[in-house]
Amino acid sequence: MAKTTITFEIEKQNKNSVRYKEVPKEGMPPVLGSIYVQKWFAGNSQTIEVTLDKK
């Protein structure tokens, strides 16, 4: 079906996780908003990408 890749940039670091805020595409509202990623996985990444695939 339709795949969408969403870019997130770092917003805040907590004790064990990092909060990333969505960077919406121009003229479009956010799809997910903010997400939390565990620090062991996020490492020092300033940006991450998430791909959604609608089935």
C-alpha cells in the first residue's frame, strides 16, 4: 500500500530515553507527533527516521 518516512529531531533527553519531535512535511500536519526511544538504541543520534507502511 502506502509507505511514509517520517523524520524526527531530538527534543529532550530523560534518564533512560530520548524524546524526538516530528518534523512535519511542508503544509502537512504531524502524523505521530513525539516519540520516545530508549537511550541504548538512540545513542547520540540528533535525528532519526521512522517508516510507516499501511497494509
